[in-house]
Amino acid sequence: PDYYEQGLARFIKDGKTGFHNKKGKVVIEPIYDFATPFRDGISKVCIGCSIIFDKNGHEETKGGKWGVINLQGKVVVP
């Protein structure tokens, strides 16, 4: 399980990332290939990106189209 930031935690369903609140209610549908935890009311999200692991097991996100969403899931930076 993910940790909560600003009352929301990420979850993955069918390979897509979304956010739920502490009651388990989905607040932002899982439509993103990756999303950062919320900080200062925003999350960086991508569609079409891939998660790559290096030889040491460190994760890196590559490619895709990136944007920023707010706590309600509204795109604030396309």
C-alpha cells in the first residue's frame, strides 16, 4: 500500500494509477500510467510513460506526456 499525502494515496488498477482517500473512496480514477504523491496540492502525472528499473533496482520513469493535476483530479498544467 502507498502512503497518504494530503489525504490521498495512490493505487493501481489494471496497470493504471489513481488516488483514494482514507475511507477507500476513489477520488481520482486510475487513468494514469504514473503519478507522484501529492505535494503542495498537486501531483505530476503521465500517460504513455514506462517505468524502467536499472541494474540496482532503482526506478526511473521514461517517455510519455506529462501534466499536473490538483487534489480534485482537475488538470492544472496540461
